[in-house]
Amino acid sequence: MTLPLKPFVCGRSLNTLGNNGFTLLECLIVLSWILFLTVTAGMSLRYFLLKESIDQTTHVLWQDIAHAQTRALAYHQSMAVCGFPEWADGWIVRSGTREVWIHRILKPPVQVEWISSWDEKDCLKFETDGTTAQQGHFRIMISHYPALEKRLIVIHSGRVKIK
């Protein structure tokens, strides 16, 4: 003769007529985890997008400087990379005859600043042999994120180094 057994789960008997759903506490815990993961992912995505815009601006400015130097060498004419109207708004690449070749406009969070060793803040000028009479660096930055700052260092020979 066998005795009927009651089902037993986690220290309490299985009640088929009782509560079979989630408790309010369990729902709150799961929702708080989802909220935490969403906020963390959003902050990481914002940082990634800001870093990408700094990298893109640095790369484009470096290409425009290289283009100005190459054009100065190839056509034996002086070239200049100038802020338009200020470096924070964008820049232009123009020849000595004031003919504009490239015009870039910056997206708002990114700022560019040219710091010359001779306090020439308007333009970076290339002579006909591809050298520049000035040395200095460009600061590409976002004001609230100083860790994302990049620099383009320009030396007298016209070479550019990214830091």
C-alpha cells in the first residue's frame, strides 16, 4: 500500500489554487535593473558619440592642413588655413590670392582653437616650399569633457603630429 504524496517545492507545498504570478517586489527589482542598464548604456553611447565627433574633426582638419601644404608645394603659391570667422565656427583653406578651396563648418559641441608660438591666431600659413613660418598646435575639444581633447601639433617644416 502506497501513501499519496503532496508535491513539495522550495520549502512550501504546491498550491494549485493560490497565487501563480510575480510579486510586486520581484517586479520592482526587475524594473530597477532594466532602468539601471538603460541609463548606463545611454551614458556610454553619448561618450562614444562625442569621442567619434572629436576623432572625425581631428581627421578632417589634418586632411585639410595636408591639402594646403601639398597645394603650396605643387603650385608654388602660399596657402592658409584660417578660422571662419572664428576657429570655433569652422575653417577655410585659401590660397594667397584669397581664393577659397575648402570650407568646413563645425558641429556645435566640438570646438577648435589654434595656438601659435608667435600669437598668430587667425591663420596657419604655408609658404611656397611647403613650410610654415610659425609653429603651434590645434586643440580639438568639447568643453565638458577635457579627457577627450586632441591636439594637432604643427612644426616649422610643416609636419603635423596628432596627440
